[in-house]
Amino acid sequence: MRGETYTCAACGEAYEKIRTGVDAMAEAEALFSHAELASKVRVCDDCWEAFMPELPRLRAEADQRAAAAGLSYDEFMRREAVRLDQE
């Protein structure tokens, strides 16, 4: 892993990997539903720390958008992941 880098999906900066993808996914799977994990992105620690306090608000907004579209939260998140992957 030494010398491997990644680009943060939020800030666009390049960082050296300090832990395995397996460790990162284990943490993400403990925090997010399978539907929320459909679009996997890698973010740096600073962006992660900034994002996490916003998570309850973002989930509530997504739930409202899902209801307005007549979709379950999970289906809405799956469709959003596909849409974002295509951008």
C-alpha cells in the first residue's frame, strides 16, 4: 500500500493511502445502508469529518425527495447512485 494514492471525491486533492480498502469498507458498511453504498467514493479524512455531521440532514432531505417521487428511500438512493456514476 505504501506509495499508493487516491483522489478525494469531495475536494479533489490527492492523498497517500494509509489503510486498506477493506478497512475503509468495513467502516462504511457499519455506517451506511447497502443502497447508500451503491455509489462508492473515496474521501479524505478532512472531508469525511466535515460530511458526517451533515448526514442526518442529508438523509432526511433524500427521504423527502424519495417520497415526493413515490419511491422508497433505498430505491431512490440506488437510482441516485446510478445517476451520479453516469455524470
